[in-house]
Amino acid sequence: MPKYTRVVNGKDVSYRTFELFLIDILLASKVGINYGKEIKAAKVLTSLTKNQDFWEQVCLPKVPSLVYFIKPENMAIIEYQFEEFKKKRWLNSIKSRKNFLDFSSRQYTLEEDKVSENIEINKPILSIKDFLKYGQNSKK
């Protein structure tokens, strides 16, 4: 069973399930909550994504119950933020690859001698344009 961890005040905090992780980071207070209802709401949010980095970085208000996020308009906001998160991660990976694959400082010299003999390619004449371009010397 995977454990989810995060650092809080310099200490590692572990969670048995992802739903408990969501309850911990999104609820304002855990005193007197109905864990059954909150876990069901967290499962709906988990169906969107289990990306721990996204949930830690997303700008969502602390709420008294996760049911607040299940409303269609709030789910649309979370889905939009997740799409933006994926785009940002993709752009960051492209930027890091670009820096890694920077060939501007490398110089290459080409040989002036021929590497091999020229090859003659005979194209079939399939249209009038081919006939005008290549002439009669092409294979049929």
C-alpha cells in the first residue's frame, strides 16, 4: 500500500491513503468532521488526479468540508488549474531539454571530398508535368 508523504515544518508527515492527504491539505480544521463524508468527497477529487505536486501547489482556499469542491463550478476551476499545471510542467521540461540540447556552441566542418559516387535515379513518367520536368530518359 503506497504511502504519501509531505514535509510540514521540517518534518515528514505520512498518509496511508491519498484521500487522507487531501483531507489534511484542503480542510481548514479537522476537528469534528465526518470522515466518511470527507473521504467520499476526496475520492471524487482523486478521480481528477492523484498528482501530489499539483494538490500541494494549487491555490485553493481552506474549506470546512471537501463537498465544497465537488460543486460543478468548483470542479471546473480545479480542472482548469490542473490543465495549466500540466502545461507549465511540459514547458519546464522543454526548457530543460533545450538547455541540454544546445548545439550552438559546437562547430562542425564538412569534407570537401566526395563521400561516394553520384547515383542516377530514374523516375517513372506518370504525368505531363513529369515528362516536362524529367524528359524521356525516365523509366516507364
